[in-house]
Amino acid sequence: MLIVKKTLIDKEIIENYFSCNLMACKGSCCVEGNAGAPLEKKEVTEIKKNFPSIKKYLSTKSINEIQEKGFFVIGKDGDLETPIINGRECVYAIKDEKGIIKCAFEQAFRNKKTNFKKPISCELYPVRINQLKNGFETMTYHKWDICQPACEKGVNLKIPIYKFLKSALIRKYGTDWYNLLTKIVKK
């Protein structure tokens, strides 16, 4: 583990390679699994505030699910999560004309309809953040077979996970934190 301020970072995030390959996986991480994306408390407010801007991107099925369950749910572990449809698909997932699953919030963000990009847990994937009771966080690498094309692409491009996630890590922790991480890695 590496320590950057109050974050304990699994060395696999430094040593392994990754670069999303949406043409291969088609955004499977948004529709596979058995739980929604983890949410921070402040993100719930952003989701509610920006929902009118993304509603037009969503399917009727997603809108109905949100009306029934709400903008978020409490997961099995007691954490906040995005609701999912039929035990799988995130309610905020949308499919583009190429059949690639994307985030409605990110689409609205790219179209300059909102200033909320998407939940940080989604942007940080394949990294997962867990809060510890002592004020520290752990950062771990979540390995999933659907991301094998991303791992292969990362190896081919020689992009370590922490570099692939640079903008997401800066969004979460700030530029100074990221610069400190890169200094520690170089040592």
C-alpha cells in the first residue's frame, strides 16, 4: 500500500494497466452486476438538482424505476447507490446509436446541459474507494472479467491505472494530491 495524505492506495493501481475499451465491452459495467454505483452523499443532491436536465435521455423504463425507488437506494451494505433495473442495469444508463452503454449524466454534461458529470465512483472505475472510521480511505483495484479488453489495451498503451484515472483522481482529491501521488510513485 502507498499512503497519500489520508488515502491508502493498493499497489495494484500503480502496477497494473488499464484503458477503457468501449468498442469491446460496450459499457457492460453499467448493466452488469448486482448493485448500483456507489454514491457520495453530496452526489444525491446533484442528481436531484440535475435530473430535469437528464430526464429526456432516459427510457420510460428508467424513469418509472426512479419514480418507484427514488434517485438513489440504500444498498445491502448500507451505502448509497444508484437504483438498478431488474437487478442489473443502472437507471441512469443509456444506449447510444452504436449500442454502447453510457451515462445519462455524462451525456448531458457533454452536451452542456448540466455541470454534474456523473457519480465519481463511475468515473474512478476500476478503482473503488472505501471509507474507514478513522477518516482514512482505502483505494482498491476491482478486477472484473468484463474489463479484460481494457486491461489488454492498457498494457498495449503502457497506461497504469492511476494515469488512466488522472482526471477522475484530480476531480476527487485535487491536483496537489495527484501530484504527490506521482512523486511517491516515482520514488
